[in-house]
Amino acid sequence: MPFAPRLLGLTLWAATHAVEVVAQNTSNLCSVEGLSGFLTQDDGAQVLMANNVGNNGTFGEAGNVAYPKYATHLPSLCVATVNITSSPTSSYTFGIFLPDKWNKRFLAVGNGGFSGGINWYDMGTGVKYGFATISTSTGHNSTSQDMSWALNNPETKADWAGRSLHGSTVLAKKIVEGYYGNAANKSYYSGCSTGGRQGVKSAQAHPEDFDGILAGAPAWKSTSQQLWQLKVGAINLPEDGPGYLPTSMFEVISDEVLRQCDGSDGVADGVIMDPKRCNFRPERLLCTSSSTNLSACLTAPQVATLKQLYLPLIQLDANVHNLTYVYPNFGLGSEIQMPSSFGSNNQPSLYGTDYAKNYLFDDLNWDWTASFNYSTFVEAARLNPGNVNADNFNLSEFRGRGGKLISYHGYADGLIPTDVSRMLYDETWMAMAEQGVNLDEFYRLFFVPGMQHCSGSVYDAPWYFGGSGHASNLETNGQHDFPVPGLDDTQHDALLALVAWVEGGSGVNELVATKYTNDTVRNGILRQRPICKYPGYATWDGKGDVDAASSWSCRPSQIRRMLQDEDMPVDDAPEDEGQGAPRQTYNFAPGYHGVVYRADVPDRGAGHRRDHAPKSQNQPPAEASMGQSHTEGDSVKYKMQSMQWGLIPFWTKRDPGYSQLSKTINCRDDSLSTPGGMWATMKAGKRCIVVAQGFYEWLKNGKEKLPHFVKRKDGQLMCFAGLWDCVKYEDSDEKRYTYTIITTDSNKQLKFLHDRMPVILDPGSREIKTWLDPKRHEWSKELQDLLKPFSGELECYPVTKDVGKVGNNSPSFIIPVASKENKSNIANFFANASAKQKPQASKIEPTVAVKVEPEQSQEGESQPVPEVIAKAADDAESREKTGVKREAPAADEDDEPPQKIQSKGPTTKSRQSRISATSNDSKSPVKAKDGTQKITKFFANSA
């Protein structure tokens, strides 16, 4: 395929080379004595070596077991090593390349795994860009899985965890300034895996070290990452057991995943663009009586093992109704690399066992078969040796200095689950949202379809975009110039994109990944494809060359994409970035802002003028037009919009407060069948769809209320029928959009749970088009008939009681837990698969999870979740949702809506025990078991 470089990118790269400083008196400066002059006694450092390397030279260190490959085809430069004493019992070394032609920038490159040694090879890539480049040894000399150096050495652990990178960076900058006579204008970092963690940790703990950070697959939750690898390795043991999956079988599994998932993006090309869109069925791999090739199918025990590998790591407490989300699971598409997380010789991975023995507990006798359980994770987080975890999510200082962070993660990563990066991003997003900060200002995340751990791919997925270590794969096959000619621009090289962003350019919204034939540059480009800023997604245009990046484009956030994929056009939507962007949340309550899908019709009726109030219960209020309809001829425009849950009619004069808002979270279907009433104007022209992935409902069992999660069995979006309105209060020009969810009688499947359920319409159906049709100004039997119990299949199972605690938000909320009602949905990672272990792999019993005290229990209060429409953190409406007791205000004597809306509510405590997303304090004629309901997995606002 022909490839044409983009002139804009080439122009920018030329600009980064525009300033070149030639080191003066190189023969004197590039020496131990010369470089030592830039350090002081207080630095506690010693220059060990300094030499010149000629153009096209080579450099490396014999005995460097972590990075034995030498940096080759180097430009002319000065190389040095410096040792720093970090404590009376520890020290570390860093290497530095000082190029003769310098771009006035500083770059540090990261390390991998538990490796100890200077990463000369990746330094060789950085210096070819013109950076003064360094790498730290982290304080020891070892391979990636060798942790013997850590045993009873807390200071060396601290060096590896982060102290060595910071200390090396500080002193290296002094050497750079002394050597060139000028300090670097900007400082950058690039690393992946452990290197990704090092970069994120730097932004959190030492925000002054780097202006721009490129962090791939960051192992930021290291204490859990290593124990997770121990656990997944144990699942696939013993090796002679009936459920054991040999390495060769993972290619068979991978092929089946492709068969089931590859076509979800419309193109069968070996690349799964979004694994979460696939509903993979491992049972299809089962051997049957007619199977002739038993090496190409799985036995029932093997299928059970595979299912466990796809489960997230969770913990149930002794009551089996509280659950802790510990760590994510392998993603679909990572099967080829999964065995890298397993061990050998009937033992799990050394990343887990040796970590526990040498790094965590300093006990070589620690036996995973006897001692490993959930408490190991709790203890690891408490000990956190060396302060290794990068879990301070407040990046205010880094942002305040103008810092920028680009992170990326391959969807086919079989060493660090992809959702680890999603967790980090979401945690940081929430921490910054509390301060009213738009995370998109300085932090962008990219998921790379088909890319494995840090680099490389199977099935020819494009993976090269200038990430950490990407040069290693290409240089092995004869490429020595970096950035790669033709890809030396901000569109194809993430490091250059980061430089441009830091130094005044616009934020990075997409990059183009490249796959060379056989990963060899001289063989030419096989295919290219854009990778999109999270939560964006690349889609094919349906007609162009699937191997050309120009045939693909980045589409918006998940919810918009899912709607459009279901033939629900979205002509207008919130921005995919900023505080208004859709985000996923797992806990949703009245007053939260959720995603509403509706026809783009005027906000008619909004206003506070007295003549807008209804004259009587049976006479609908007059309507006042607030804008023009966005319908053109027979064409209807549709929009996604952020609205607050709990409908406030347009005639309301003042903010009714939380207690009044919670009364109108639902509208009974039978209340719409009669003329007039408070819903008259809404049902005539303000009908909408409320988008969710599921909802919660509480089953009352004696004094206990057991939360259940309900979702569609086919995995499609829940589309609830709803009504919306727009109000402007007196003395305010701000419009406030709110909505209510319509409920009907429960279907047979949910009768045991509650007597009411939301009206659920099929995505993209004729019923939805009818419901939203703006030309249907009169309520009709056809519209009323749409409001009926759902006839499709639903999945319903008990979940953790933590969903009833305001302020909690965790993916564990929708994971099944054990109960008498539903024993088949147990998903406890610590209580499964262990029965198949031999005696040496004894059963791992769950322990009691750490109890998190709720800010406020709201077992009866509603709650949507999937993607969140975020508002500014200082929004008073958003703040009201926190766990503070709210007393219902007195009724406003001047308000003129129907009496039902004006009635004074009880105190918050008593109200919350009765709030339901299905009943609004009313009773159905025939009552089933008691229960209250929450809507969850909404696309909503958690700000």
C-alpha cells in the first residue's frame, strides 16, 4: 500500500530539530573529571565512567542481565555512568547519553518488571530523537522475574519503587545543564509496564521532574498485580488436572475468540476493535461426541478453567452479600499472551510467588498453597513495600505546572489487564472532578486494538506508534533510524505528539498505529489504523481499504456509539471530553445527571411566568415556545442530552429541593391513560428514552433487603421509556432539564422481586421511533400500548449490599454474589477452581472483606450507572448527592403545580426507605413481594 507522509508532521519534527547545541570542549567535558565538576559533595554521587562514542557507534554493558542488548547505530555523543548513594545500605546507578546535536530537551526512559540494570537499548532510541537521555538501574542487577535482591532490603525496594528514578533525574539534569551550558527547556519520560508505573508515580510524587509523560500499560497497583498473577496461575493448576490448559490450547481459544468477536466492528480482519462489545461463549469450544480432533476443542473442566480466567478478581465477605473488587480480568483477545502470566513445574508465575517471598514478606518459606488468600492482598496493600503503588490520584500539582500525560494500553495484553489503565484513568478523573478540573486538559488515554503487552501484536494488528520499547521490535529487523522516516510526525509518533502538546500544541485526540509486514520496515507497511482517545472508538467507513487509516475514523464515546450501532442516530450530543462527557458509573441516585435520548424538539413550556401554571388538574398548562424545532421536513433530528433524574415541571417557580425531586423519579403507566394531570404536556411532546445497562431492585426477605441487578440477557442497552421537561426558575436564566422513568407491571420473570418495572423498549425498534415521533402531539392508544412489561429475556442476580451506600462506585456492584435465590451466579475468584487442586495447591477460602462504612445508606433510593454525564464539581446540584442527611423543605406556598407535587415530604431518612424507581410511593392493585428499586449502570453524572 502506498504511503504518503503528512507535511504538517514533518514540519513540526523539523521544528524540534531547529535548535541544536554542540557541546563545547567535548574532550575536556566528556570525562570523569569534567562531569564530576557539575556535581557537589552533597549530591552523594560519583561519576564512574565517561567516554565519547563516534557516529554510528555502539554502547552497552557486559553483565547487564536485564538489558543485554547494546544500543547500536548511535549518533556521536558522550556516554557516562553515575552512582548515587541512597542510604547507608543501598545505591543505584544511572546512565546518560549526551548527544553532540541536542534538541534542548531531556528524556528519561523506564524499566521493565523487577529488572535491575540500565536500559541502554531504549536510551539509544531516545538519543536518536536528539534528547539528552537517561535510564536508572533501579539499584540492583537482575532479570525481570528475579526478586532475590529485595529479600530483607527495604532501602533497595525503595530505590526500585521510585526513589532511583527521581534521584537520577535530579542529578542528570545538573549534568545536562553543566555539559551544554543551558538547562533543558523541557523534560520528558517514556516507559511501559513497570516503566509506565514509574511515569505515573513521578507525576504523583514528583510533579516537577517531567513536563510530559508517556506511560504504557502502567502496573500502578503493583501490590495487587503480582498477587493477581499468582492467582491466575493457580487457577490453571495442577498441570495433570482435568481442567489444565496447556500453552498450545490458547491458540485454539484465541481462534475461537476471533470467530465470535472479530466481526463486531464490521470487518473480519483479525483485529478485535473493542473486546467489551463481544459476548463470548466459551461453551462453543466444548468437545462433542462427533469431535474428531480433541486438540482443537475443550473438555468441560477446561471450559470451567477458561471462564475463571475471564472473571475479575473479587472477594465476598462471610455474609456473601458484601463484595470487594480487587483486580480486573484478562480481556478477550489476550489469549495468545495469557500463558506469560502462568508459571511452570506445577507452580504459578514467579512474578507472584517470588514477589510474595522476597519483596512482600521477606520470607523464603512462605507457601502460597497454605497462606495465599484475600488477606494476602489486604496485607500487601497495607505494607506497600517501598511505597510502590502509584495510587495518589490527585494530579493537581502536575497539572498546575503544565504537565501532560499520555497513557496507552494494548487490548491484547496478557500480562497486565487492560482495565487496569481504565481504573487508573477513572480514579484520577473522579479525584480531579472533585476539584472542578477537566481531566482531558492534561491526561489522555488510548487503547490499542490487538496490541499485546507494551508492543507487538498477533494477527497483524497495527501496533507501532512510537511508544516505549516500540523501537526494539523494529530495530531487531533492521530499522535503525528513529523516529521512523515517514512516521516522524505527531500523528504517527506518540512521543512527538507529547512534545507538541507540552510545548503549546493542541491535545492529542488520535494517533495512527502502523503494522509493517513481518514487523520489518523495509518490507513496507501492511496496514495502518487510528487509535482513539478514550472513550472514543475507531470505525470503518464501510467502503474504503480496511488496511488504510483513511478508511477509519474515531467515533465518540461508548454510549453514542452503541446507540448509533443500534440504528439510533445521534445528531447532537455532549462533548466526549470535559466535565460534560459521558462516564460510566455503577451507583446512581435521584438528582444525578443521566443520559437521555430524544427527538430534537423545542423546550416549549419552560418558564416561570404565572400563565404557564395549570388551571386545574384536568386542564393542561398552556405552552410557550422556547425555540425552533430541529426537524427538517420529514427528517427528525435526535440528540443525547444530560438531564437530572426527578422531573420538575416547567411551571415550577423555585427549586423544589431534593425531597420533591425524588417524588417524580417515576411515572406510572396507568397515570398517563387519563386526560390532563401533571404529565399532560410532557406526554404530548416531551417523550424520551433513558439509557442504561441495567437496574437494581431490592428483594425483601424478612428484615433483610437483598439487592439484585437486572440486565438484558442479550447484552443490549436498556432503553427505558421516559418523559422530560425544562424549567427556568424565577430570577434565573438557566434552563434545568429533568426526566422521569415510566414504570409498568412487572413481567413474570421479575414478579418475585417487585410488582413494578421500568418500561423497556428494544434499541433501534419501530416502537422507539413511534415513542419519540415529534409529530404525535396527541396522546393515543398506540402510545399507551407501548407501555407494557418487557417480553424479552432478562438476567437477574443478587449483588453486593454496597450498592446501597451513597458515594460508593465500583464495577463490583454488578458482579453476581452467592445467595439462596441464585447459587449459580457465584463469581468469587477466591472460592472457585481450588477444589480441583492437588494437595499442594490447597483450597483457598475467602476471608472477611474490609468493611467500608457508608456515608449514608440508601437501600430504597434509585440509582442509574453506565457512562456518566459529568457536570462541574462545584455544581450545587451535583454536590447534593453526597451522603449528607437532607431534610425536606416546606412546601412553597406560591408554587402552582398540581397538589401532588406540592405536598410536603417527610424527612430524608423516612423518605429514602420508601423511594423506588418503580412505584413513587404508590401501590399496584395486586402486590407481589415488597422491594425497592435502583436503576444502575446508567450513563450518568458522578461528579
